[in-house]
Amino acid sequence: MEQLVTALRAIGEPTRLRIISLLARGELTVSELVSVLGQSQPRVSRHIKLLASAGIVERLPEGTWVFYRLADHGQGQKIAQNVISLLSDTDRIMARDKERLDAVKHARTQAANTYFAEVAKDWEHIRSLHLSESSVETALRETVGSRRFKSMLDIGTGTGRILEVFGQQTDHALGIDLSHEMLNLARLNLELAGLSHCSVRHSDLYSLPFETARFDLVTIHQVLHYIDEPKAALTEAARVLAPGGLMAIVDFAPHQLEFLRDQHAHRRLGFTDAEMEDWMRAARLGKISHLALRPKTTKENAQHLTVKIWTGERVATPVSAREKA
Ligand SMILES: C[S@@+](CC[C@H](N)C(=O)[O-])C[C@H]1O[C@@H](n2cnc3c(N)ncnc32)[C@H](O)[C@@H]1O
């Protein structure tokens, strides 16, 4: 009861209600909350601290940034969800917060899009800066295996490189990306590689324009660290994966290279196996495996990045039902 009273006290305050309503729309940093709420950083931090100690909000430190999100388990989660369901979308203050949040997210997306548009041509170079591209591709091919796929989707395809890697073992392959510049390069690359059964289209990875269970291979190569909601992206990717289909995710292990945020628009500095596996399981992926590709550390590459490959298969029934069986 004591815990419940603490949680209810923490949530029962106007600014803190606004904070949980904002976090219901995704992970945010304190400075993003400050811009939306229009209050000072120390004040917002104090509110967040109270919510975190009541178990309603989780703190995710990552390098010099800290993300906050609603608790995804326990009593704090239940309380937050119940309270959120009582909040009205038509409330004047909440509606204004939502508008400001949309503006903050829009500005962030614009910055990332501008970056992608600017680097589209140099991308082939940038993607190979940290680890030999060919060794990652070889490991990815080995992990996926030589089986034939009827239909493949590459999410955040960029210049279409991953479509080229698997193009020969698929009957039909599609890549999607939000950047028109990237898509132009991908079209050119696929044409040059003679892969006429591979194509690309403009789409947002959060709402894929495909029916459920359409693909038997889905790849997400070096995309998740750029985006706000990797879990939502995985859930949407798993939706279009057929039962028994394979999902392969390539991204970085946790690292400390802050310059990737400032200079290359990275939002997340890698992912732990635990969080990736949690998200995969929540997206009804089973048979999860992971592989770490560590470069040899030398004086020249003291600041190296470890690339990870996570794979999972879409299960036909909810994982919990399978586990019980
Ligand atoms: C680092 S590039 C990786 C490209 C490619 N997968 C590769 O490894 O060469 C990340 C790509 O994700 C795309 N992207 C970012 N946010 C996206 C979104 N919301 N929907 C679709 N694509 C997105 C970017 O435009 C960019 O082309």
C-alpha cells in the first residue's frame, strides 16, 4: 500500500501528469521535455526524479545523454497506463504539449533527413569507417544461410547494399527508405548490379505499406541507432514477417563514441543484447541468436565499434503460449 500511495502522490501533480502523457508517445530526453513543457531544466529534472523513484518512469543513461521512458513492468507501469487512459486528448494543455512535441520531433527528423541527404553520396565511405564492410557482409550471409527466400524486405535500405547482398537468393526483394536521395542511389546500384527483381520505394519504417506476414526475410542493417523508437520499428518489421520467416538486425553493441551523435546524427550509442532480445521477444520473434563482430584493437583504432548481428524467427503463436506448451 505504501508503494501505491507513493506512486499516486508522484503522479498526482499537473506537470508530472503532462510528463507521463508525453512519455506515452515515446522515449524523450530531459532537454526535449524542457522544450515541450516550457519549464526550467532543474524543475523538469526534479519532477522526473520523483516519477523515477516511484517506479513510474525509467531512466536510461547512454553516454552523455539520458533517455526517459514509462516503466514497462510492475505497478508503476499499471498506474501510468490507467492514468493515461483517463487523460483527455481534448484537454487544452495536453493538446498544446502534443503540438510542441510534434514540433520537437519534426525538428529532430529534419536534422537527420538533412544529414542523410547530405551524406547520401559519401555513404558508402562512411559505412565502412568503423569495421570492414565485407567481413560484416560475410558474417551476415553465413548467419542467414544459403536458403532461398520468396520475398525479402530491407528496412532503411539506404543505397540498397543489403538488397545486393541477398538479391541472388530471393525471388523478389524490396527496400524501403525515407530519404529520396538514398533511394535514387539504391535504384542506380540495383540497376548496375542487374537485379531487376529488386526494387525500392519511399516509406516510413514505422508504418510499412505492406500486409501482415508478407515477407520471409526482413533485414534492418545499421538503421535502429538513428531512430527514436527502435522497439516500435521492430514490432512493425515483425508484423510483415511470415511465420517461420527470418529477421536479421545489424547494429552496434553499446559504445561511447559521442562524436557519432554530433557528426553523424546517431541517436543511440548501440544496443545491449538484453534490450534487443526483449524487443524481439515482444515482437513475437523466437529462436533468437546473436553474434558479435569485434575488430582487432590497435593503437590506430583504439575507438572501435563492435558490430552485432541479431536474428530471430517469427513464431506463429505468442511466445508465452509456446513456452507454456
Ligand atoms: C545508416 S543508413 C543504413 C542504410 C543501409 N541499411 C546500409 O546499411 O547501407 C540508415 C538509413 O535509414 C533510413 N531511415 C532513417 N529513418 C527512417 C525511417 N523512419 N523510415 C525509413 N527509413 C529510415 C535513412 O534514410 C538511411 O538511409
